[in-house]
Amino acid sequence: MKTTLDILNIWISPGHDFRGHHGKERGDHGVEARESVQCVAGQGIEGDRYFGYKEDFKGQITFISADVADQLQEALALPDFDRSAMRRNVLVSGVDLNTLIGKQFRIGEVVFRGSEECSPCYWMDEAVGKGAHQFLKGNGGLRCRIESTGRLSTGSHELEIL
């Protein structure tokens, strides 16, 4: 099956703002917008906090739906909602990400395997706004393994389920 997917934004962060911070203040590593990134099979995105994190890590790259982000903004009445605050790597439109769980798919030259939903954590209420944690349950995004090395860039792409 093939469909068109739009990659609206790509972000990476050099460090963890939330992981390992339970009971502490969040980190302050910032988020960097990129037009393209190098995806490395079995490792993640070069320059991102999860690159080489651990063998067979399920979240080497994460996707979030622009539709979900728009609904979240409306539901929580967030006038200036910075989508990068959700700490996902790739903002997309044109596909229901939950349908890719357990599937292998290609975007451009990169092959991914949908691992599982990105389970939102309680930190979402701080990062995005009160109520974000609950709102994102069931639509928190898609965690993937990277199965082939290549560049991923913003723009329109063919998504092919393999």
C-alpha cells in the first residue's frame, strides 16, 4: 500500500529534559529544528538524545500527527502551541500513525518498523499544558526502529507499507 505523507517538521534534542528527572527539575537541552536528518539503522537519528541509546531500542525515532497536535491545541486552548514541546522527532500529516504499529514501511529512502504508541508521560502537562498527558493517551505518536540508513527530510513523500 502506498500513500502520500507530509513531513511538516523534524526536531532533535542533544539531551534528555525528562527521562531520568523524576522528582527533579526538567532538563534544558532545547530542541533543534532540521530540514533533514541522517537516520542510522539500529541506532537512531544522528545528533539526537536517543542515538545509540541501547540495542534494539523501540524509539529510535518518533512521529506525531499534526491532526492530533491541532486537536490538542484546541482542547487545551493553547494560543501559541510549539509542537516541538511534545518531544517527538517528526510532525506528519496524511496518515493515521496507529495503523503503522507492527508494520514495516518506507518513507523516501529510509525503512522503519512501527514499534508501539509513544506513551505520553506526566511530564506532558508541564511541557505542553495541563491536561496534555491525559489527552495524548491513545494518540501519543509512533515509536519506530530505523531499519535502513538514509536521509529523512521535510516535504511530501510516498509512504509505502512493505
